Amino acid sequence: MLAANHQREILNSSLVTRQSMDAATLTIFNHLFASVAEEMGVTLGRTAFSPNIKERLDYSCAVFLTGEPPQLLAQAAHIPVHLGAMPASVRAAVERCAPFRPGDVVILNDPYLGGNHLPDITLVSPVFISDRWSVAGGQPTDHSSLTTGHYFLVASRAHHADVGGMSPGSMPLSTELFQEGIIIPPIKLVDAGARNKAVWQLILRNVRTPWERDGDLAAQLAAHATGAARLVEIVERYGLEETLRQAQALIDYTATLTRAAIQMIPDGRYIFTDYLDDDGQSDDPIPIRVTIDVAGNSLSVDFAGTATAVAGNLNAVPAIVDSAVAYCLRCVALALLDADLPMNEGAFAPLVVRVPPGSLLDPRPPHAVAAGNVETSQRVVDAVFGALAQALPGLVPAASQGTMNNLTFGGAYPDGMATSSSHFAYYETIGGGAGAGPEADGASGIHVHMSNTRNTPVEALEYSFPIRVESYRLRQGSGGRGRHHGGDGLERAIRFLASATVTITAERRRRGPYGLAGGVAGQPGRNVLLRGKQTLDLPGKTTFAVEAGDVVRIETPGGGGWGEPATSEVFGDL
């Protein structure tokens, strides 16, 4: 752990001079900026229509400094895979849609133009601030000299339960991007405060549940209005110059702390390979190989040796890789420093990430990518942590469940069910077991790593859709054994009360999450269809039709164990 005097040394040696910041003021601004993103998230969650957003909180919000390129300034404690990849979306919005006017809002979801996968729709908007606030509380003497500019940008990303495509929920077993839903390049959804009705109508016409998309997009706009208002309030209180100065100081400070954490990792080369089960189009395992080089306060991550782009939808664009690597480094840094570490552009500064062009992690359009965001991102984390465990064996935990257990379903409401729409579409991810660590068992039944959503309450599910939840419980004993046990996975069984199309996209069905230091791997997950008296095992990735009375049961993986299990656990009581 980093001692208090070591922390002071870091501060004293910071690129940020003592004249430009002090610790107390910097802490205040860190929380001020983060609170903007947090309040944006509260607004979005409370005003959204879909259960996936309002109940599961499948969204993320962030604040950026305007620049070339824009810099991430603050984010809420939302979803890692969203937030780490969001800078690419903001850059794309600026490159394609600037110059901006007050009231502009850019929308996009194209994975090859700043997005990550099509259901994640991102909005980006500039925040214009008058130069009258260059000094806190000051008023210009010559009102004719007033100018305005956008010094900040706010962004939100929300997973919309359906954006069209070949199956309800827009997470199909696709082989090209065009099958996954409507593709939205960076374009102005709101132009100088006026909603672009043509763009809005085009989007709604291409989805199965337009009333829900309409409400969720409006919720994102409300979140942006909240973010802009709070940033203006900060500038009104502290002045524009001071606010911008502290914002840059905060980014520099984070970069300094991140480099200090890297310096605490032993120098060396660390190599690890993990595998995705398959791509849903063949049974071949898919390797993800990572080489991490640490030298002083620099760290490079190279994915040479990773599989080439696959026919199925597990391909992931580079922004997702950047997001996963940054998440891993942040986790390690927080543990090494034993101190608060702001999440902003400074956390990315010491990183060098290399991805082979044309690989699974840098596909070429129109390769399918729907599951890359949710499944491949998790395996990148597993591979990076597997390599870092060699450098920090007493710090890094065993593998967690390594999947989001994506479940989508949709169809037509039965006659007589009063709703706002004739059709329904739903998406959720299901938690599992966390990997055990050197000091504790892994947590059970939680979302891990690149996912940070809640579950959808049973009551909300049954109220919104023609289903009944038959069971929702822990898979006792599914966590890997060890000195510390891996967390248990979950079982979620859903009985359909109407016909529907179901898609499951899940990993760790063939290989359980790895253990460390002699710990046993967690149990793989399982997908089951109960139809009458039949019990049918389903593959990890599948699309199928269900009728009223059918039950789909998802059993999620347990986390890996850490350390050698006790003799009695290996051989039983003697």
C-alpha cells in the first residue's frame, strides 16, 4: 500500500505545480464535476421508459473538456464498458458535426464511427458558457463585448432494448453489421434547440417499440439539460478561468497518480492467453492473447496473437479494448495506491495499447459486433488480469464469471393485454460469480467487471411483459474451490405466457472461469429450455421460438477460486 508520505511525494512531484492547485480545492472540483455526471444519470434513470434503463440502469453519463481532441473530465459510477469507450464517440461527434451552436445534440451508434454496438445510443452536446463568467461573480462593463463558447461537452450512452435488426432486442446471432439494427452515424438530433423531426422519425420507424425509444431518447435529452445547467452553475460560482484551470489540473494529477501506480508494478513482460467459447457460427475456440510490458512508469499492452476477426458477432472495436484495459489498470491502481483516483483522461495517458488490424479486436466493416461489447470485453479483462496476476500475485483475483449472459426476447402482446404498443422487446444481462482473491471469497450473484447494472426486479418484469419468473436464486456450489472460494452464479428461470423469439448470447459455457494460485475454476454456465416434459440443453449462443408455457432457464457461471483448497475439499472428509 502507498503510505501517506509517498502520496505527498507524488503530489510534490506532480506536473501540476503547487501554485496551480492545492489538494483541498482539487478534491472539491473532482466531486463537483463527478456530481454533474451523477445527476445526469439520476435524471436519465428517473425519466426513462424502458425497464432496461429505468430499472437495470443500463446507461452511463460523462463530462468532457472541449479540446483537440476533447478530454474526459469526469464520469459517474456507471458502466465501465460504456465509459471507457465514450471518448471515441465524443471525438467522432466533434469531428463530423462541429462547429456547434447552443442547443445542438449529436446522436450516434455506428461502431465504426465512434460507437461500440448498435443498441448503445450515444448523445453528445456542447455546453456554451458566456465569457461574462471569466471572473466569478464579475459582470462585464461593456455588454457589447460578450462572447460565448462551448468549453465543455456532456455525453450519455444508454442501451436501448430494441433498435431493429433481425431479432427482437437487437442482439442477434449476426454475421454482418446490417443485421443488427439501424445504423446511426454522427448526426444532429437537435439543431440549435430544434428537434430534427426527420431523424427522430427515421429512428422510430426502424424499431419494434417506437413509443419506448421515444421516451428513452427524451430521457437522455433531459439528462443533458441537467448536465449543462450544473456546469453553468459551477462556472457562475468559481469563474470560467478557475474552473478550466482546475479541470486541467485534475487531469494532470490523475495521470501522475496512474504513473505512480504503474511504477509499483515490477518491471517485466507478462503474457496470458484466454479463450472465448465460440462465435455462434462455428465451434472453434477464439484466443485472446495479451503481452504486457512494464518499464518504470510506462505500461504497454499488445494483443498480437489474438484471433483474426470472426464470422459471428464477437468482434470488438478498438474503443472497447481501450475501455477494458483502462478498467483493469484502474482497478490495480486503486489497490496499489490505496487512495481515491479520479476517472478522467489522465487515467489513459500512461497507457499504450496495440491491437492487430483486422483482428477480433479491430475488425473491418461490415463485420458483426453486437456481442463484442458485452462478451469480448469481459474476456479482454480476464486476459489482462491473467497477465497482471503474474506481476502482482498477491493482489489480482481469479477470473469472475466472464460473461454478461445476454438474454433478449420479444413478440406480440396477446389479445386483451392493454399496452402502449402491440409488440414488446426486452433485454437484460444476468449476474454471476466474482473471482476469489488473496484475502476473501468472491461475491455471489453480481454483475462483474465491464458490466455494472442492477437486475430487473421480478415485479417490473412481470408487470411489463407476458412472462412469469419461476425462479431467481443462487447456484449453490458453482464457485470454484480454493483457500478462498469463487462466488456462486445465479439461476433465473422465465415462463413465457405468450409466444416470443428468444436470443441468448453467453460465454463460459464450455470453460469455467480460471482459478489462481492453485484455486479451482468456477463451474461453467448452462442454458436450458423446458418444454412440457422435455429438458433441452441449449448452446451458449442461440436464437429460438418459444410458445406459451415454455420455460427458459439461465444458469450463470461461478467465479474462480484462489489458493490451494483444503485437503478435505479435494478428497472429501477422511
